Amino acid sequence: MAATKNIVFDVVGTLVTYEHLFEAIDERLGEKLRARGIQPKLLGCCWLEVAEREYTYLSMSGRYVVFFKVFEALFYRCLHYAGVEDPHAFASSDDVSFLIGEWKKLSLREGAAECISKLRAAGFTVYCFTAGDLARVGGYFSRGGVDMPSENLLSCDTAGLAKPTPEAYAPILSKLSADGRPPWFAAAHLWDASTAKTVGFKAAYCTALEGEALPEIFGEMDVVADTLPAMADKIIATFKQ
């Protein structure tokens, strides 16, 4: 019997792009931001990065809070970081509510559906491991026309441990390594893919989000590609060598 092929994807940032959020910030606050010399996309990136850091730090200190709650709470801090003297006067609570609503409408990254289709055609079972809540993440796939069984969607919320805490990956690694073959972990976040590799996954990295592989910092990944479909092709090719 053929050995099992399993792959685990990060979702938001990898299979799902942030672009709709950046467009929403521009739509709602872009004119005011640019008048202050603040680029809407850069503010959005700051917001995401700060939220990911604080979410992870809270988990590391034993005070896990779901990502969505952390993300919403930190918008005004990012305006403060950008040099806005009175963030709450600059942006209303309705503005924040609008942006949070648009966050729920993120779309699949270009090539995501093709990537998943290629891997499934090659015999892979596709799983997802996310910091997001499962209902919202499942909605990203359903709106994008990709069937993702609910049992294959896994969240950090279940164990209350944030990625990239190494222990967060352990139950999935154990579950998917039953036949002795290491499963793959694929992400567009280097901190995610590289940590998965340190705990025993084969690691695939897509540069579509961050732009550079930086092996001198994060170590060598097993596969690196510029697009999701190309990443799938390279992973599949490792089984033919």
C-alpha cells in the first residue's frame, strides 16, 4: 500500500491574501492617512505584525487570547506608532468595525485553488492549521470555491497555544506521521514554515507574501517557490526523485 502523503497549510497570509484588508483601509481612511504621510498598506502591515506579535507573546506567557480579539484591539496602537497624536479622534469606532468586517471577507491568494488541486491530484491529503477561528477560515474557502472538509481545518484556539510555539505543532505532526513519513508544512510566513521544520515537518515556503527566503536567519527550507502552484509542483517532484 502506498505511503500516506499529508500536507498542512497555514491559511491567512498563505492561502488567503491580506490585499482586501489593505484596500479597505485605503477606502475608509486612505485620504486622511496619506495627508499624514502614512501609506494605508504599510499601516495594515504594521497592524498585522503587531497583532501577531502580541498574540504570540500572550500565548507564551500563559494568557492565550484568540487572534481576532487581539487584532481588533490593537488598531489604535498602530495609529499611535504611525505618529497620530490622537488616534481615537483620527479614526472612529465605526471605522474600526468596518475594517474588522472587511477582514472577514479576505479572499484566496492567486493560485491557491490550483495549488490545492495539484496536491490532491498527486495523492496528498490537505490540512490547514490556523490562528484564526474555524468558522471564519472555513468561510474563506467556501467563498473561494475550494472544498475544505471541516475535519481538516485545525485551529490554535483548540489547544490555546499560538504558532510558532513548537508544542502547538506537535499533535498534528504526531497524527500525520503515523506511517513514519514526515508530513509537509507549507506557509508564506518564514517563522511558521521554519518552526514546523525544526519539530519534524518537511517545510515548503512561498515568497509571495514576504519576498525573501533569508536562509541565513531561518535556515534552509526543503522547497522554496515564488507562487503557490510552483510550490506544489516542487513538493510533488520530491516524490519522483
